[in-house]
Amino acid sequence: MQLADQGDFPDYVIAPDPGAARLTRAVEGVDQHGRVTAISVVEERPLTIFLNGQEIVTAMTIGDYPEYLALGFLRNQGMLRNGEVVKGIDYDEDLETVVVRTDGQTSYEEKLKKKTRTSGCAVGTVFGDMMEGLEDVRLPDLTVKTSDLYALAHAINRTPSLYLEAGAIHGTVLCQGARPLVYMEDVGRHNAVDKIAGWMLSEQVSATDKLLYTTGRLTSEMVIKTALMGIPALASRSGFTAWGVEIAREVGLTLIGRMRGKRFMCLSGEDRLLRDADPDAVQDEDRKHRRRSAAL
């Protein structure tokens, strides 16, 4: 990852660096013609998160921004209370651990057994506790301009990323209006979201005027996490689950899926969409700029 200076690319606060050390490796294989070919594949390694001496979870991750991932996971699981002061975060690369220390006591010591969250994203998520937190969610009304959606799809698809380099990875982007602010990637879509949450917590960034974009499915867990982060709009290039749509409507979250080029579907919060751009007048992305899996 790096602070981006991409010429005609958007001025991101944080954008992916597909050439970053340790995030990919070259592996030789044989293609359909029997030719030996080396391709880039994404690294995957464990990261164990501790809170005040209590081992909480081991997440499979690509290994970048471990402090943001730890903070975001603890915040999104309700293990960091509102107003609780984070006194320190220690990351040990050799031991692959992050220790978060606060001014309070860990309230999950009796309740939570050690969990391993795999690259399948959802294992280890304390789902019931997330549902309980929705009772206090009050999301702000945010007008989402369709012109901004088209601009975001264009910008994100053109951004160099590990996905375009090696595939097998999810991306999540924190956006304000038509401007992507922070772009995080990981093998699990929940890891990528947690990194965004950790960055927002660390930098004390307001969620009230933000939209969260993800390459993953709009499931109930993704909707709940976005709502608990206080972000009023969630968009994805992928599709929906029925429960995700139901929860989004209950909490007042604008939910936009199947967002590719000039096309999208809004299944929650349509009244908050400002249709200020004619989709027929929007130019399709050049094929070379469309987000796609890496090819041999």
C-alpha cells in the first residue's frame, strides 16, 4: 500500500500498491498449452489479535495494515466500547500478532472462545452481538448522486490493485461523493472492511457523509458492519442476499448492488438517490479498464 500519485488516477488518501513486498509471490505453473508460466499469487498468512492480554481471533490476511485490521475488527465486533481509550497497539511481524491495549478491561474473556477466521470471510464473526448493536443505530440521510456512482465505478476500476495483479482478493473503498478516500484489499471481504473501520477509528474520520464500496456480496453481515460503522450507504459490484436487503431497509441504509459501469440496482433507500446523470449518456469503460480477474 502507498499514498497514491497515479497521474490521471484519483488522488486517493490510501490506494493499493500491487508491487508491495510480501503481498504476492511468483509461482510457476503450466497453462492450457503445456507452457511453463510464472504468475503472481496473493500471499495469505495468519494474524492473531489480542485485546488486553486476551487472545480474541486469528484471521487469515494478506498481512498489510495489521494495526488497522485489529482495531477495525474489535470495533466492529463491539469489543471496543464508545469512548474507550486505546493506549497502544503493538505488532510483532515475526510472531504475526497484534496486541491492542485499552484503558478498560476485556469484557469478552468469559464469553468468547478463541476463533479462527478463514479466508472464507465469515468464520469467527460474533454475529449475534452485531445484531444486538443495531438497536441503537441511527443512520443519517445521505443523498447519493448517480453521477457520483458512475464516477466511482470508473475510478475504482482504473486503480492499480492486487486484484488486477493476482486475483483471489476482495477490495473495499471508503468514498466521499465522487472521491475514493481509502482503498483496502484482503483475501476476505470482512478483513478489508475491518481495515477501513480501523483507519477511520485511528484517524477519527466521520462516517456521516461517506459511502462504502465493496467487491463482495451484500450479505446480512456486510450490511450490519456498515450500519454499525455509521456509514449511510453501501455499494457493490456484486449481488444481494434477501436478509441483507431486509436489514438495510430496517436501519435506513442505502443499498446499491450489481454496480458495473453505468448499471446498478438499488434495493434500499431509492428515495435518497439523486438521478442527476442520464445513464444512456454515460460512456462505457474501455475493456482494458474494467475490473477483471488476472489472466495468464
